[in-house]
Amino acid sequence: MAFFDTMGASTIFVFFFVLLGIVLVLMGVKTVPQGTQFTVERFGKYIKTLQPGLHLIVPMVDRISYRLNMRERVLDVPSQEVITKDNAMITVDGVVFFQILDAPMAAYEVNNLEYAILNLTMTNIRTVMGSMDLDELLSKRDRINSQLLTVVDDATDPWGVKVTRIEIKDITPPRDLVDAMARQMKAERDKRANILDAEGYRQAAILKAEGEKESAILEAEGRREAAYRDAEAREREGEAEAKVTSAVSEAIAGGNVQAVNYFVAQKYVDALETIGSAPNQKVILLPMEATGILGSLAGITELAKDAFGSGNAGNSGGGGDISGAGTDKSTGDGPWDKQE
């Protein structure tokens, strides 16, 4: 009976030690997820960092002090008021992207890492944006982001943190300042529109003046060419008239009076044509008798017959009678006197 009591006590003792060993082993086995690192302390002192995977530590001696997320994270920067260089009050907010590169430094070099990064960013936003005018703030966000990133990244480098990006989300000026900017923008656009209209009118006036100039030049050249042609025509007409006059003079010198009759009849017919073509004439008064016209026509007929060599017999025929009928010297009815 004592033997069984001894066996029961030893079994319980072994079972207890086995159970304790299992518990200690389970306490020493640590699984680290991907994207995370654990820092291990032994008796309160940092000894190592556990990378993602399965690890064993000494139970009851080593302990996990910090579990750090090594992935890139984002912090919202709350809105804050900033006074610009030209004393304009604006409201600004943004975001910060950062990543832990060194787990022990992030765990032991700074207390409350996210809070420290947030306050450092807000302070530098006021510093950087307070040194710029409002127009620069509204038009040069890339410059602001670059300056903030440089300053904050340098400040967080001892913490084992890499600040990858800082972005300003909203810049909100006061309402009255927004209205003033809207009026300024409208005035600037109106100014540009007026300048463009003035340029358009100027170009149109220049083109119109150039067109009128070209038109005047072409018109003057046309008048010059027409005058030249008219002068040349008058010259040719004068030459022709001179030749006719010379021919008539030679005919008169040769004793041929029909040449004189032809010349006078031509002028006579031209005068009648001019009187008849006048637009304000309805009635034509002839200050001579019809026998005078017949006599002129007879003279032209005689001249034509002489020119074509019809013979002396034809010259003394009916044409002579007509001529005699229209050249009565005593009455002076005919414009020409025929000589036999």
C-alpha cells in the first residue's frame, strides 16, 4: 500500500514537471508576423531583435518589450492656423508618411514615436509657411512639401525613422481674403481681355490701313497706266490725223478738190454723231438744208470713185448733178463749191 502511495506521489511529481516544461517551452516560443519586429529584453536590458518567423527565448528571463510595425504608415496632421509673411491668417492641414527602419532606435530613442513625429511636423509647417507670402503658399505647394520633408526627415533620423512624404492637403484663407482674391482675379482677367481687344482693334486697323494703302497704290498705278495708254492712243490718233491732213494737202496741191469734200464731210458726220448721242437731247435742229448733206455725200462718192479708178465718165455723171444741186453760189446753201 505504501508502494502505491509512493508511485502516486512520484507520478504526480513527474506530471507536474512535464507540464511545467511544456508551459516553459510554450512561453519561450515566439512567432513574429511579417512586417513586424520584436525587441527582446533580458532582465530589463535590450539584447536582440526578433525578425519575422519562429524564435525561442529563455522563459522567465527574456521578455518581449516592444512590438514594432515596420511597414510604411500615415499620420493625419490636424488643422492649425498659420500666419504668413504678409500677415494673412490661413488654416492648414496635411498628412505624413513614415516608416521605421531601425526597431531598437524607434523603441528606445523616443517615447511615443507617432506623437513626436506629429508635433515635429506641425511645428515645421508653421515655420516654413510662416516665412512665405500667401501667393507663394497657394502657388508653390511642391516647394513647401519639399522643405518640410527635408527638415522633418533630418530631425527623425536619430529615431530610426524615415519620413517618405509630407503633403499639404488644404490651405484655407479667410472668407474676406478669398473674396478679395476673387475680385483681384476678375480684374486681372478683365485687364487681359481689354488688352486682347485693343490688340485686335490695332491689328485690324493696321491691316485695314495696309489694304487701303495697297488699294491706293494699285489705283494710282492703274491711273498711270490708263493715262499712258490714253496718251499713246492720242499720239497714234494725232499721227493718223497728220497723215490724213498730209494726204488731203497733197490732194489739194494736185488739184483734187474731192479730198477737201471728204475731209469736211467726215467732220460734219462726227459732229452730227456727237449731237445725236447726247442723253439730254430729244429734238435735233439742223442749221442747214438737206441739199447740203446730199452735196457732201456726193463729194464722198466722187472721191471714192476716183480712188478706185472708175473713169472720168463716171465722175461727170449723176454725182455731178447732185453736186450742182447742192452748191449754188448765189444762195450759199451748200457747204462746198465744186470746180469743174
